[in-house]
Amino acid sequence: MPGVRVIDMSHVLLPPGPYPPPGKIVPLSFLDARWIHLRQPVQDLLLYPDSILSSSSLHLFKTSLMQALSFFHPLAGKLTYWPSTDQLVIDTSSPDCGVSVIEADSDLDIHRLICEETIDIEAFKKLVPYFSIDKLPTPVFAVQITKFVSGGVAVGTALHHCAMDGIGFWRFMETWAAICRENSVSFRPCFQTSHDRGLILHPHKEEIARRFMRLLAPGLPQLPQAPTPLLQEHHKLARRTFMLDNTTIQFLKQCAGIQSDGQTISMPSASIAIAAHVWVSLAKTKRLPKENDATSLWLLVDLRAYFKYSKNNVLFTGNCIRGVQARSTCQDLTSPKGLANACLAIASAVKEVRERPLDRVERWAEEFKNRPAGMNVMVAGSARWGAYEMDFGWGRPSRVELVSMNCDGEVSMFAGKEKGSVQVTVALAGGQMEVFAKSFLAGLAQQGQSDSHGMARL
């Protein structure tokens, strides 16, 4: 039976410093501590079907990783709990700090994995690394590179969300890929990186971080286990990927304005328009018992632009995002103006956060943990994340996926392979994927698209 075989494991060490302050220890902020409850790392997979992995290219892959770590040194550390100060830190003080790299080979068919819309999640999980985060200290980053016997390469990563958010992660990947592609020891990124959590200003930031820790992980350094029903649900999830071209996205954005019937609405962003269409399609798919049943959509907003330290050439690489909850009802979403209603709800929630980015910050964890029952949609990623730009010298990847999707109604989003396109992946439980896909594609076709089937193709 086709599978994946580990052939070697190595450890890429953090090269000698000096590093930007705070140096060897990075105390984490409340924006980092917010993610301490996650039961598994964030796993991403990039597939390169036309690549040939030789011994020299494998060596370059590792040495370029080492150089990239010099700009993103917290990735080489360990997430650690200090009971004396009741504090979470990333510790890079040990001389053996670095990143584990798994080397594997596989007789899986990489072209099948690339082309199938319905994801073979069991195969994908074999192509990404995993590390346990049940107890601290724990690594924050790991890599797996897999060579396919029929040709092609997979690059899999695992990241603890406490270390950084998706914006920081994809800038790291961009830096690493550029160093590997250019084969240059003198490479310098076109931006500066800052890991100093002291840049996030709030008068009660230490207490808020401890509050999150006490609520989400009261038994530190032991982390809470996932409930059995959640683990069972994870294995029953079906996933499917859709690729929306620029024409489709522009039409979705315009349609929201047309449906608004004179209400004040600016043209929504691609991320908001797509999230709204997914939300409407899920409402139609799940058919809540009562039309006025509440439903919510959660997405993440980047807060970097709203802090004083932000500069065009400086990237803060820690977590600097906030969850936003948009609320609606099944009746509003399934009405003829459902797309506009969804866009208005999301845009209103985002606007409120942008005006008051740290409003009620001490309640964030409780608000998410105690979210009301009903249909909750979780959107990760952004239409602006250029995941398909990661060229290690083998060309651009032919498929990129977030492997670690664990919840019914979870959605991931990347910028697509073609200019202006966006990739959307949806996870659903209970045999609902076929119904959702029909609703999702029919909704696009009704907006005037003639080739709705083709828009789901990779």
C-alpha cells in the first residue's frame, strides 16, 4: 500500500548571533498566549511535482534554513513555561537550539494529490511533520522534506501558533525560499524583522497574558487534552479545495454592492467577499432548525497597522492578530440579499476592530470559548498570502494546503496560483461536502458565471 517512509532525521542548528533584542529569551505577549490552548501545531504542505531532490539540493535546503533562522531566530527555540514568573517564553539559549528536519521518501502519486479537489487527508498528514504540544517545553517549528519515487518533492512544516502568526510565517518561508533559490550566503531580506514583544503596548499586558494562560491552560506546564468527541470529529471531516479566478471574485464583490439596495457599503475586499459567500453557502447547506437561529463567522484581522511601532520596512514576527466575530441569522444569510447581508456583517465587525483594536482584550479568550451554540464558521488565512510564491529553486509549488484543519466549518484561504485568484479550502463533517459544493458553485454560477465546475479545479 502506498505510503511515506522516514529515511533520516537531522537537526539544523541556530547559527551564532548576535540577535535582535531581547536576544536568547523571547517573552511572549498576550497576543501569543491567546494560542496556548491549541492541541496540535499548524501544518502546511507545499507540493512540487517537477522537482528533483539531489544530495546537493538537499544540502542547500538545510543550509538555507540555517541562514533563514538567523533572521527569525525564535523558530529555533522551545516554548517554555517559567513558573517563577508565571510567564511563557521562547528559549533559544541552549547551544543545541535548532529545527528538526525529517527526510522521507514516498511512493504516493504526487500528481493525484495535486489534482484532486477532495483532499486525501490521511496522505497529506504523512507529508507534514508533527510534534507533541501536550507539555512544555516543546519545539515551535519542524520541517519535513519528502522525495517521491516517481518524481517530485513535498515540503511540510509544523509551527506552534504561540511563536508567530501566518503573516510572520509566510515572510519566513519567503526568506528561506529566496536564500535557497539564490544560493547566496550574503542574502539579506528586503525588510527588517522584530521579535520584541515589548513593542506591543498595553498597561495591563502581563496580567492579561496570565489571565489567558489560567483560562486556557490552567495546568501549565501540562497542556489540556482535546476532548474525545473533538478527536473523533476531526477524523470524520471531509475537505475540498476551490480555486476562484479573479473574474469570479470581482463579480462577488460587485454583487454585494448591487444587493445592498442603496445601503452604505463600500466594495468589500476579496477576503470578505469570499468569506461571505462561504458563510451563505454553509447556511444553505446546514439548514438550521429555525430560520432565526444565530450564526457567527470568525476571522482574523492583522493589527500591525494600528500600532505606533509599525514601519514599512519592519516586520513584527510574533502574533499580532485578533479574532473578529460577525453575527447574523440563517434567515438573513439565505435570503435573496444573503451575500450583501453577510458582507455587511463582516465589514461592520472588522471596522469596529480597526477603530478599537484592543477593545475588551481581557475578555477575548472567554468570548471565543463561550461562543453561542449554532453554526460557527472559522476562517484562517487571507486572500493576500502568497503561499504559491515559495520557489526554493524548483519553481513555484503546484499545490499548497493547510493540513491542520480540525473543526466542522473551518475555512482556509491563500492567494491562488494565477494572478488575482484565491484558493479556498473548506472542512465539513457529517457527509455535507457534496451538498455544500453544489450550493457554493451554484451560487457562483447564479452570479453570472458559466463555468462553475471549472472554478473548483486546481
